[in-house]
Amino acid sequence: MTMKSFLIDLTRCTACRGCQIACKQWNKLPATETSNWGSHQNPKELNPDTYKLVRFEERIIEEKLHWLFFPEQCRHCVDPPCKAVGDGFAEGAVIQDPETGAVYYTDLSKEIDTDDPEELCPYNIPRRNPETGIWSKCTMCNDRVKNGLKPACVQVCPTGTMEFGDREDILVLAQKRLETVKKDFPKAQLINEDTVNVIYLVGYDPAEYYEYLMADAGSLAPSLFHRRQMFAGLRRMHRTG
């Protein structure tokens, strides 16, 4: 088995939210109680029981109204910064499957001493359960993938917005799709395709969709890793001393 990747073409997304529901069903996640906050987007934010969220933005671009939809999820970074941080607190808190590239959190993630998702992830993805302290997010449906199935969200997508397969094949498909999309969306681009395994194709400026659609894993400064690892080392010394 080789490393896997998604291609998510936002020019095809209709915000049906089938992916959001399929994620809930497969992962046996409870519903999130919501209320009307002035948007079709619900829930308002990712949370420990919502790994995938279709974001809605109403934008005026070139004097025309556009609905922009962004099915947000973990990017499963090729070199995940959250793992570097997690390892500073507890080996095994964050796992990256060496075959598929899937990144997921274990019960040991409760040892990670921060409540700020941005200290783990430049895309602001993982969420901490306030009761257990355990962090969670999309797992790439690694259990399905290991058994030859597509992730649940990809399986149900009715518009071809989501594709999934071997990373090499997805990178080729992404470039071909970009060439096609540029005919109607001259500003189309692929987002962080060299550093993530969830590659978004956007038709407009990424900032129009959501502030964290594009990010830089290097924005988590090395000093953060060193500081976390230093404190984690001191705690281990205290426990064993």
C-alpha cells in the first residue's frame, strides 16, 4: 500500500453536506446541538464530534454574488507538525500511518499540554474534548482505507468534488483538473499540494473561502517544538526521579 491523498475540487462542491453526514455516521459521532446563527453552515465550528464541516461563504467577487463552499477537514500533512508537538509530550499521542500517511490522535493526546488548536496545527483543525482532554479530528477513515475502501466522505460525494487514491495518481489528476478548471476560473490553483495529502483546488483566492484554507506548516516555529519538548522532558524526569 502506498501513501494516499485526496483531491477536493471546490469548483464542483454544491454544499450538499453528504460528506459531513457520512463522516458522522461512519465514525459513530453524536449530533451537535445547534441554533440559527445567521448562516446555512451548521454547526458553526469543528468540534470533538464533528471531523468534517462544510463552510459557507457569501462573497461579492468581480461585482457578482458567489456562494463559496469549503468542506473542511484535516490535511494529513506529509510531515505533520502536530506529531512533532505531540511527541514532545507523549510518544504515540499522534500517529502517522507509514503506509497510507493518515494522521490520527490516540488517547495519549490528553498529555498534550495546550488547549489551543493552532499550537498543534497551522490549519486550526484538531479539537480537544473538554471532558476527557483527548484531541480528535479526521482519521482519513484509515480503517476503511486499509480494507480497500474509500473514505466515507469520498464514497458519498455525488458531484465528483472528492477523489481519493495513491498520492502519485492524485497529483497527476490534480494537475489535469487544474488545467481544465482554469478555462472557467483563471485564478484557480492547487493549495499546498507538496506538503499535504488533502489537496484543495480553488477557483478563487483562498482567502475568500476561509482564513485557514491555505497555511504553512513551517509557521509553527521550531521554538514551539523545543519549548514543548523541554517541558515534556522535565515532566518525565520528575516522574521517574
